[in-house]
Amino acid sequence: MRLTVVGSSDAFHSGARRHASYHLAGLGDGEWMVDFGATSLLGLRKLALDPAALSTIALTHLHGDHFAGLPFLFLDAMFKSNRTAPLTVIGPPGTEARVGTLFRCLYPNLASQTPTFPVRFVELSPGGRREVDGVVVEAFAAEHMTPPDQALCLRLTRNETSYAFSGDTELCDGLYAAASGAKLLVLDCTGYETWVGRHCTWQELSGQLASFGDTALVLSHLGAEMRAKLPQPVAGTTLTYAEDGLTIDA
């Protein structure tokens, strides 16, 4: 599987980077994205990745920097690539309604048209599990949003190899469960030591790195303070800092 970091930043584009999102090739029967923020279509274009090749978008949660690019992907599919292949969108409860509301807000006339391609929504609550395009998708509770909204940590498994994505979260049981046995974990590390909302910080995370065992860690969603103070890699860990355009074969 090849992971390409389409965006590596927080909601504020700290460091002049794009919203955190990830392209996965060679995972399932088609190409996948995990999260699709407002800058994701731009990122795909900059990296010469074809939006029309995407078969599945998996959303960790419904904040704008993680899903607000979907109307632009739909627009691209309808009027640029003339897509006919189906697209699956996986996300937490309420995903279909929220995406529909956003599309109607941005493009009310277009949202009422029959799309040229079928869109299937798969909604997962914590503990949920579905197979999509040959990939088993498991959802775990993240600690980031206020109920009834629910953020997810996701684990994607194909042929007994798993890859985990924290989305935005504090350190929590759901994060450790999603990461358990995963070959690679893309992990929220928005802050360095200053509290930045319900996200991980380096100060908290650095003392817990051993908890992830042999899992390769890619720290992402990097805020301004974290990017300015990127720590040296920690001995005994496989640690990488996400950067827009970074590719990892795992």
C-alpha cells in the first residue's frame, strides 16, 4: 500500500500546508482517501493524483477541515471527469445528511440534480465494522467532539494487514484500540505543549510512544507550534512527521 499525504496541517493551514488528508493506493480494489477537507481536491491536482480514480472516501469526523471538500469533488465528477463509476463515502452517523446539507448550501441548483454517478453512504458508530471494496473498516470512539456528534478513529485492514488513522482526538482508549496491531498509524499531533483543544500534543504523546509498540507512527495535523519545534526522532520508535506530498510504502 502506498500512502500519500495530500495535506498535513490543522484547520488553520499552519505552515502554509493543506488540511490533513491521505490518499491510499493499493489498499482496496480502488483508490481511497481518508478525510477530504476543503483543500483536498487542490492537493490531488498538485500531486498529479486523479480524483476520478477514487472509489472510497473514509471520513473520521464531520468538521470542515476533514470533509468540506466533498462538494468540490462531486462538482469535479459531474462536470470535469463526467464520472459514472460509483463512489462510497464512509463516515460517522449523520454523514449523508451533513454532506447533503453542505452541497445544497454551496450549490443549491446542482445538489437537486440527479448525479451522473451513484454515491453510497456507509455510516459507522464506534464498534462498527463493514467490508468495503475488499477492505474491512472498523470504527473506534475518538475524543474530539461533543455529543451527539461523534468523531472516529479508523482501522482499515486488507489481507490481515491493518492501517490506522486517528482523525482528531485526545489520547483515549479508542485510539489505542484502533492502533493495536496496525502496521502504520497516522496520528494527530496538533500541538507541542500548549493545549489546542481536544487534540494530542507532543508533551502528552512523547511519554506514550512505547504504548504503540512496533507500529510505525506518522504524526500529522501539525499546528504552528508543533511544526516550529519538531522534536528529534525518538530512539526505539519509527516516527515520521507528515508533510504535504510525503509518500510512504507500507
